[in-house]
Amino acid sequence: MPVCPSGASSHTVKNGHIHNGKQRFKCHDCGRQFIEQRRPASRSPYLLSLITRPLRLPVYEWLKSW
């Protein structure tokens, strides 16, 4: 079972589903209802370098080549 995000308690139970079918949980200690959050996949260092790499030419020069 997932851990409660507010109290970090592991005393949780399943408590139905939300409108899109994701499982809802309820914390026994604080009573909060929550959905287990999935962490997004991390990007590889190579992909990050492609995203953050500056353009080699200024945009106006790149446009002139068209």
C-alpha cells in the first residue's frame, strides 16, 4: 500500500476509484483520501543536452538560409 502524503503513514486502505479509473486510498491515521502519484520518467542526460543546447546560429541567420 502507498504511504499517506500528509502524514507519511503506511496504514492505508483502498477506497474506491476516481472518475478516470485510478485507485483512491484512505489513510487510517488522518482520514485523508488520496491518489497514488506516479513519478515521471527521468530524462537521459543525452536528451537533456539536446533540449538545453543553445542554437549554433542566431535565429535570423538560420531563417536567411531558407
